Amino acid sequence: MKRRDFIKFMAATMTATVISSELLASCTTENGRKRLVFFFTGTGNSLYAAKQFSDNPISIPQALKSDNLVFDADEIGIVYPVYAHTPPNIVRDFLDKATLNAPYKFAIATFGNRKCNSVEIIDHVAKKAGVKFDYITTINMVDNFLVGFDMDEQIKLDKHEDEQLAQAVADVNEQKHWHQPFTEEERQVHIQRFGDNYDARMTTNSSGAFKIDRDLCVGCGFCTKVCPHKNYKFTSQGITTDGKCEMCLSCVHNCPQKAIKLSMPEVNPNARYRHPRISINEIVRANRQ
């Protein structure tokens, strides 16, 4: 079987994912506390981080499908990637819509290059939504923003993610009350680049953000399964994309043919990334709509 045919076969045999009681299962910590951990991921970094805090982390895109967004536990956490130092819109939506009832709440933000004042921003966004986090920290991992970074070079860097995660897990297990500090210089870097309105949302449309190389696309449909907004569709013209976009780049990084390109110049168009300990099936289960 040729590689193109094999890719199409594998994509076709993947089962659809629906929200279920199993997906919403909590974990019990060593201290006997009930913990719920919610996550959003594009390339697996935040999912890998979330799995350090819970054996059953809950996908935010899947949770948002539920009519009941009231959650009760001893501990509730969210794990998410920072985009331009801010939480993705889908995370903002979750915080706005969900009721998180827990005496201890924590947030873990993964980032690749600059964290700046991302701790301050998630604290602001959460409080406005009625959520007060007792613990907030950031984890430095591979930066997957293709406009600024070469994935082949990024994966060579040892950012000590496991050591960072181990410390964060220990802090949360102890229910430490702490917000990772940042400097005024870091705050000003963010303000100079993106402004001081922390409620402002980054918006773009996938039809303008991405290009599909028809010569490379084999119609495997992975892009239709990993997009949290269901922007990719099969049409008579082949795969097309349109709709509000998180710029999570899940479609780009998880296309096995590298047929999806950014409209902006990429540092290395031939390099792609998915966390080495996260499978594409896990990302499909997390994001499929």
C-alpha cells in the first residue's frame, strides 16, 4: 500500500469522539482529593502537561459541547497554551460559560519563547469571569509558532519541561497559593506589542491564515478532525477551510502530508511538530467537532 493510500486508510478508520461520562471522569489525588483538570491543545504540549496533573484530563472543546457546565471538585485546574501571552479564545469562552466549584483552583500556561505577563493576563481574564485561581505558573516548552521558529531547531533545545512540570505538580499537590512573578519590563513588552486591553481577543479567519497545497493533499481528513472549530470540510473542490480560528496550528502541524501552509512566511516550511509523547489520535479525541 502506498504511503498516500495508507494515510487515507488510517484517517478513515478513526472513530468519532463524543463527550461521555468517561471523558468527564475526575481523578483522585494521593491526598484523596477529587481533581478535575481541563485543557486545550493544538500540538500536544498542553495535553502532555495536563496529564501530569490528572490521569483523565478533560478537553475544553469537548466540555463546551455539554449543556451542563457546572463542575464540582476539591481541586479544579486548567492547562492551556499562551498565544501572544494571552489565553486562547476557546479558553476564555470556557471560563465565561463554566461554573467551577472548588476550594482550590490552579492554572498552568505553556509557552515557547516569551511568557511576559501571561500570569497577570489569565488572572485578569479569570477574575472577570468569576474565577479566582489560587496558583498560576508557566511551563516553557517547544515553541510551535512557525512564523518565528524552526521546529527542527526547537526540538533540539532542552527546556527541562519535565523538571518544570514536576515542580508545578508538587506545588499543586501541596495546594500552594502562589502566582508566578513577572517584571515590569515583561509587562511593557506585551503592552508595546499588543496593547494593554487584556480583554481584547485575537481574531482571524482560517481561509486567510492558511493555504492548502492541492498537489500534496491526499484527502485524508486529519485537518477536519483536529480543528477545534470544525473549519475544514470536504467539498467538490477538495479540502477547504473557513471560519473563526484560534491559530493553534493543529491543522498545520498534524497534516501528515505537510499540505497545509501558513499564509505568512514560515521559518522552515518542511518542519512540523507534535509533542513526542502525544499521539495524533489523542489530539483528534480532544478537538474533533
